[in-house]
Amino acid sequence: MKLTTFLALLSQIAATQACLTEKERQGGHIIDLKTRGINRRQANANNGSIPVAIGDRFNNGKAAPRGIGSQINATFDSVLNLNEIKSAVLGLAKQFSTNVEYFEMPYKTYENRTMYGAKIGNGKNKGKGNKGYRVLLESGIHSRERGGPDHLVYFISDLLWASKEGKGLTYGGVSYTPQEVRTALDQGITIIPVVNPDGLAFDQATDACWRKNRNPASSKPGDEASIGIDLNRNFAPVWDYNKYFAPGIDPASDNSSTELFHGVAPLSEPETKNVDWTLDQFPDLGWFLDLHSPATLVLYGWCHDSNQAKDKTQNWRNKAYDGKRGVVPDDPAHMYKEFLDQKDWDALTLAAARVAGGMTDSTGRFYRALQAPHLYPSSGCSADHGLVRAALDPKKKKVYGLGVEFGEWNEAAECQFYPTPEMHRMNMIENGAAFMELLLTAARLG
């Protein structure tokens, strides 16, 4: 590795920590919202980043999308706008009516939007309810991480077109056979393309680098940054970090002005309630992937502390360890690692390694599989929610969760989460491989 490349890598690691800049980890903002005037679109501040599409290339669901893995020389010169994402899903449901069913969720967002999803299968479970769907894929929980919904929707389109035509898929340097396409589709897939529609609508309208949802219940007068909740700190796992974590460890925040504000209670937000509802509706779900950017990482849980498989008493329900979690590495006053059954740990490790390997092989850009707290500990994370649900109710199936941090920072843009067109294309290739590897792992491990 060249010295300049190495120094640039060190600079990036020091400045950023997956989904957040270091400034934001300290409670600040990448953009000064007061002086910037975010009520008007700031396109000039993000010159070079891929624009948000205007209009609807899928004509309100009358046309279906087709991704980069099932056709040669596909071009994508804009990211899907909020309405277009839904139009794409409706287009797939129309084009592939045997394989795709659109559904809506019960909890309306603060801005009265209805969240939606789709279930995708091989047609054998059509009309048999929600059984047989084993993998949940979601994106758009942090609205500024542009491209995630596109990558998910276009991947599903690839899978469906390839299956219909009896062909395989190619994502850069990785190819999948027609049999592997059928195997992936056989798993039964549930998708939530946009977990944070209010935040996405606001971010796309203003280029404000907006992360949270738009619930103003805890906001402060005159402080635009205090609107909203970080939805990926609002799930059930160890949500009350003041109770569960060691002093000085700040995996979330009680301050609504920060990007890590976790809300007033676990699952307080309609968006997270809808994800939990989806898990209830599909009882056979066993795998979960939450798409984020950018850090070239595949993260797996537990989110709040390192794993161990020897001492069952060290678990998040044991009050004796309150105030000791989240210190990595341990010190004499905080000797704690979260218990995870060895079988579960092995499954997560294999899945993360396969996903990271597939992403790396697709473009040559290196992805690393990592236990989440080895980057930084977090509370209320989506990836652990399925395991917590099963621990609280043995009737519920364990759901193994991964968080994929795709791509790299666009350092030329004011909002570094907005990729260039070239970055967007590369990210799409890598995420196609990521989704395929997870589905094939689910097929192998059950």
C-alpha cells in the first residue's frame, strides 16, 4: 500500500465512524443548520453528487425497474425519489404478480405517511399467507444515506427478471448461476424499502444531510437540529443506555439536538413499530439485513458489547451487570461480554464473512466483517431486535441481524453521505452481491 493511501485511510478512520462523522459522535452536526438555511435546497453545496430524480420513470407502477445485475451496461444517473421508490415496488408487483405482493403497515408516520413493503417468493406460497418468508431486507432508516432504497429495489428486480428468463446474475467480478437465483428466490424475501419516509422526503427536498425522522415532540424552539429521533437507536435492545452501560459510554443520547437522540422509549416511533409489526406478521423470518452507508463494513451483533459463549449469566437481562456494559476492551471495573449461543455466533460470523467477501469480490474494494461494538457500542439497534424478541418470547423465532455499511465518503460534497454517480454504481454492484450472499447463506444454514 502506498504511504499516501495509508495516510488517507488513517485520516478517514479517525474522522468517521460508520453512519456518523466524528463531529456528530461528539454531539455536533456536519452542517450548521442555523446558518445554512435548510428551508431551501442547497444543491450547489453538493456538486458532483448524484442528483435526486424528478418525475417517475415507472409511471405510477405501470412499468417495472430492472437492475444492474441482470442486464449489460445499465446506467443510473439519479437516485430514486421517495414517490418513485413506491412506484418501482408497485411496478414489480404488477409485472411479477405471481411472485410479488405489496402490503402496507398500520402505523402512520408523524407526517401521515403510510409505510409499505413487499413479499417476494417463487410463487409456490402465493395465497398461503405470510409463512415461508425467511429473510427481511430493509433500507432507508437513515435518510441521508443515499442509494440504499435504490440498491434494494433494483436487486429484487434483478432476481425476478433473472428467474423469469432462466438466467444468472452478475455483479462486477461475482456471478451467480440460474440455480443460485432460484435458491435465493426460494428463501422467501420480505422488504421494507424505506424505513424513514418522512426523513427521506425532507432530505431529498433540502439536501440537509438529514439522518433522523421528523417527529418534533422533543424538539426545542428555534433549534432545527432537535427535530426527530434516530430510528436505529429506538429499538428494544438495551435502549436505556444510562441503566445498562458503563458510565462514560454514550451509545445514544437523551439530547434531542444530537444525531443519536433515541426518543422517549423503545419503539416509541411509528417507523420502528412498523418494523416490529413486520417481524410479527412473518413468523418464519430468520435473517435480517439493514442497509447503511458508508464505511465498507459488515457489522453483526451484539451491538452493545463483545460476544462470548461460556457464561450465560452475562446477558442483557441480568441486573447484576447493569453499569458495566459497552467497555471494549474490558477493564478491571467492567468485566463483561454479552452471552451468545455458539451456534448463533457461528451463523452470524459465517453470514457476515460471506457478505463481506462477496462485496469485496464484486469490485475489489475491501469490506471487513466486524462485531458491531468493535467499531463502537450502540443501544437500541435494529440488528439485535430479532434476537431480543426471541429471548423474551420463546414462541418467536430467532432472527439473525446484519448491518451493511456500503460505500465510502464523498469528501467533495458538503454532505459526505451523498455519492457521486460513479460511487452510486459501484455501491449498487456491491450491494447486489451482499444480498445474494445473505440469501444463499440463509439457504445453507436454514
